[in-house]
Amino acid sequence: MLLQWLSNMEPVHRARTAEEREAIYRFRYEIYIGELKYGSPADHERKHLSDAEDDKDTSTLLYTGSAEAVTSTVRVRVWEPGQVPPADFHSMSLDLFPGIERLRVAHVGRLMIRRTLRGKILLPSLLRAGYEMLAGDARVDLGFLDCVPGIVRHYRRLGAVPYAGRLVQLGYGPGIPLLLPISDYEHLRRCGSPVASLVKKYFGPGKRAALDMTPFRHLIAGDSLPVELDPGKVWQELQESVLGEGAAHAAFLEELPPEVMKRLAASGFLLTVHEGDLLTREGIEEREVYVVLEGAFEVLRGQRVGILETGEMFGEVAFFRETGRRTASVRALTPGRVLVLRRRFLEELARDDAHAAFRTVMSMSRIMAERLASIVQERDRPEIEPP
């Protein structure tokens, strides 16, 4: 099975010419701006998305397909020990890693795949090629990346590990900081990562020594992680925050029977945010639903139009819209904690329990209806002339 899988890998190319790089920049624009509506600074006239990092010697652009038709791409940046630029050092929270200045560090980013080819062989192909580059020629010790909350579980299955770093501000929402333990064979094997079989090619007797991860264990375990994925812990916090005695009112959750709420806890995860963190931005395409468990959040449409507090839900409009387009931005006013429900949680629930899925949809729809009624009532309220 493994040999068959490896034989089906898509060829991955390293961009070496100006034509190849231009093709990648056009592809980025197509995905980030055209499809996802992320609104990153871009050359809209040429439909071209690049930044200063792309032209540095530390950056390598990988892609599949051809210069005429790119199908996926990723950027890999590699720094010699002690050479990580200050902005990246801060963004990746490298100050938390003891002895990091003695290690070769890499950042993997700008990963995107053509929509019609997602879930196919392209991601494992890019992952394998990227690993060969990092572990081989670049001799990297630790790799880092970040991803939007909705796909953090997927990256974990590939071998990435959330760590206790600051959320990465992407401009359209938070990025979850993730660590790539390149030489940790046992971890990658347990995850079922496609690159686990490659570890022994580069690390072991007669090769490079595997990096001792002991100094970093406290960063990838415990309660200081910005994301909590364990269903038991998610369920426990739900009970304490919005379901227990004296807890805040939570209309969406209170209407659901306990067995449905447990399913939501198993499907979702908890996200810890800091004051000023942007959770989602108006106009982007994203379907996650959020329930506030702690803290206060402002809803913005050019200006503040509302405040969300413990027990309240947001993101339901984009969840139901065909386009998945956000109708408002949401930013943390205080440190807080939210339950994030994945975009596919309702589909999975419907497969296993149609009645539970119906109850969930009705609860979300009722909240939407109440909000719409409130907006209409406010709009139609007659202005009272001063005496």
C-alpha cells in the first residue's frame, strides 16, 4: 500500500525562473483574493499576489502542475542559527523556545491547492517534497507554520503540533501556531503522517542525530496552548461556562439536548484569544461558527454595531450562506475563550443523527431570526423630535 501511495505522488517543482514565479503569484491571487476573498495587499490590475519575502535567498517556492497551470504551491523559508528576522521571531513566538538561536529554523506558509483538487494527492506530494528539502539539503532542526482554526485538526493528522505561542495575526483572522517536529519519528508515526517513513532516511545511526525535544515539551502540552482539541476537556469547559449552575445564558446551546451538545463538543475545539485579536473579517469566505465562552467581542461593519458576550454565537450567517461570505468582522475586546464549530460539523451530525442535526439547525435559525427582527425593529423605530 505504501509503495503504491508513493508511486502516485504528483511531481513537485522548485520555482527557478521568473515565469514560474509569476505563475505562482497569479495562482495565489486566484485562491486568496478570487476564491477566499482574503483581501491581502495585491496587484489587482495584474491579478498578482506576492510579497518581499518571496524574493529573498531564504525563500523557496514549490509547486505542482506547470507554469501554464499551477495546481498547488507552498513557500518554505529557512534561516541559519540566530538569523531569524525580528518580525518573524516575534510572530512565531520563538522567544519561548530555549536554545532556539542555535537551531536551523524554517517556516512553511502560503500553502494553497486548487479547489477541485483538494483532498487528492497534491497535499501529500507537497508535504513529502517539503520534508525532503527541510531534512535533506536545508538540514533544518525545527519547522513552524500557522493555519486558520478550521483546518487545525487536519494539520495535526499530518504531524504538526499546536504550541503555546501567540496567535498569528493574518489580517483576516487568527492563525494557530504549529510546530513541525522534523526528526521525531515516533510522533509522526503515531499521527499517521505521510512523511513518517522518511525520518529514518535522514536521522539515526550514521546520519544526523534526532533533535532532543525535551526542552520544548512544556510548550506542546498542558493548559497554555491557544487551542484545545480534546473532546473531554471541551465538554467539561462547556458545562462550566454556559451549562452549569450560575453560568451565563446561552440560547443556542440551552435548546439542545445533552447528547447533541456532547457531539458538538467532540466536533469543535476551544480557542483562547487576547485583547485586540481579530477572529474573522467581513467579506472573507469562511464557515466556522463561534460560541463565546468567556470575554467580550465587538462586531464591526465599518464601525461597531454590536457587542457579544458569554453564551452568544456568531458566524451563523456565513455558515448558512451559499457563498460562505462573512457579513461582519469580530474582534476581541478582552481576553477570551470561544468554542469553534467546524464548517462540516452539521454534515457529520446529519449522517449519524438526523433529528439532532434538525434540532441544531432550528436553534441556529431561531437566533438568526431574532437578530433580524431586532435589526428591522431598530430600523423602523420612529425618531422622536425633541420638545
